[in-house]
Amino acid sequence: MVNFLKKEPKLFNGILSFNIENDETKKVVNFYKKTPFPNYKESDNRQSILIKGDKNFLASQFKSFIGHKKKILEVGCGTGQLSIYFAIGSNNEVVALDPTIDSLKLAQNFSKKNNVSNINFINADIFDDVLKNEYFDFIWCNGVLHHTKDPYFAFEILVKSLKKEGYILIGLYNKIGRLRTIFRRYVYKIFGSKILENIDPTLRNLKLDEDEKKAWIRDQYTHPIESLHTIDEVLNWFKKNNIKFISSIPSADFDFNYKDIFTPKSEGSYFSRLFNQFSMIFNSLGSDGGLFVLIGKKE
Ligand SMILES: C[S@@+](CC[C@H](N)C(=O)[O-])C[C@H]1O[C@@H](n2cnc3c(N)ncnc32)[C@H](O)[C@@H]1O
């Protein structure tokens, strides 16, 4: 038995695999099969993934906070770019799970070609609960649970595999902060994708190639399963599962210093949380799809 799994996998193309049986998950898999997310550029290599990861202020803080000889899990890793970033140049053991085998094949090919060996890919559905309990020091799950049939149940399963004193980062679409994207989705439905190049900040400001643009548009505007959440809802998930709140983006109170997201911050009040989520409609946090992030520590 593989040490981080509690069920016996099959080996498929060198990837530890489980059958994907659930109909909702199959829908999501079919969706990502067409345009695996995020896509690799022809020119991507160890160096370019490192540069991209270092530019991502959340991922780079996460990586330096982790330190060494730790066990890290990414759930919903897609093509594995972040997990590969966490693995490069470290002696950490990284496990990256996703139900979309087509995305994992890209991840596996990339890590083989670039000699990233401290990473294992698992083809599985989070709901199949295949991971060992209390095994990981860090769990990263960003932009995933809102694409599942039952985000809270998925969270409960995830938390089981986190060690005591371990950290978890959850990123979800915000009920208020995603309003701009929802508005653009209506515009897209009426006028088509051309107009998005002018009104979607990611398409307008980032230098994406055609494949990356296509993947972004499909992911943001045509996804078959999507739910919206709030900071208060996730705080409640944390409370029910013995997870202590560490920090959030946007902030839960009025401390907007995001340079030290692993230092415990105040949970603020219902009003401060509501105000900061509402502000996402007008500030840069809501321009990129309206994701919000909470970090917690298992007690
Ligand atoms: C928007 S992508 C995000 C990919 C990556 N986390 C990122 O931030 O770039 C959502 C990912 O969630 C995965 N996913 C969806 N349903 C899942 C499930 N039931 N179990 C595990 N992963 C799932 C999809 O296969 C997809 O790779």
C-alpha cells in the first residue's frame, strides 16, 4: 500500500489511479478534458514555473512558510503547476490529487521531463476519501471545492487527512466578490467571447496565449458546476472541524497587510467581513473571478 493512501490504487500511465464513478465529478472531468487548467506553454520549464510561482504572492508565502521535510497535499491540482512549484528545490513530499487524468498526464510528463521527483500524482475524486488520516502538514485547495457537488462534505474529507497543528488553505468563489464575473457572464452569453477581451481584466491585462485565453474563458464563464460562498460560511466549517482561523484574503477585519498570511489575525466582526467582501466588487480582489481565501490550523 502507498504510504499516503488508505485504498489500493491502480497504476495508469505511471499515475496512481482510482475509478471516477460519481456523475457530477464525471461532468467536471469532461469539462477539463477539453482544456486542462491551467495550461502549459511550449516553453515552460523548471525555471519558468519557479518564476511564475514566485510571482504568485500566496503560493510563494506558502512555499517559504512550509520549510523543509514536510508533507504537502494539493487537492484539485489540475495540471499540477503549483504542486510542481512547491516541490522544486525542496525535500518536501508533495502529493497532488485531481480527478481529470488528462490534466495529470500533462503534470506527470512535465515533472518527468524536468526531473522533479518528490511529487506523486493521484487520479481520484475527493469524495472517494482515498487519503490517509492525519498524514499531511499542509493542504492547499484553491479554486476547487466550488466545482464539486457538496463543498462542505469535501472540506470535511480533506481535513481528516491533515495532521494536528497542520495548516489548510481554502480558496472559493465569493458570493459577493464574484458579482462582476457573473455580470460579465450575462454579457458573454448575449455578445459572445470577443467582448470579454475588453471587459475581463485577466484577458485584458495578462499576456495570455490563445490556449490560455480559451481555458480561462471556459473556466470562468461556462463551467457546469459552480457554487458561491462567504467568509462566515467557511469560518463555520472551520469551527465544526476544530480548525483555528489564521487569516483570510480579503481580511476579516480591517488589517490589510497580506504580507504575512500565516501570522494569526483577528476574525473581525460580521460587519467588517461583510464590508470587505462587498469591497471586492470595486477592488482588485474581485477582478480575477472573485476568489477569497481562508487559512486555518488544525487544533
Ligand atoms: C479551476 S480548476 C483549479 C486548478 C488549480 N487548483 C488552480 O488553482 O489552478 C478546478 C480543479 O478542481 C478539480 N476538481 C473538480 N472536482 C473535483 C473533485 N471532486 N475532487 C478533486 N478535484 C476536483 C478539477 O479537475 C480541476 O482541476
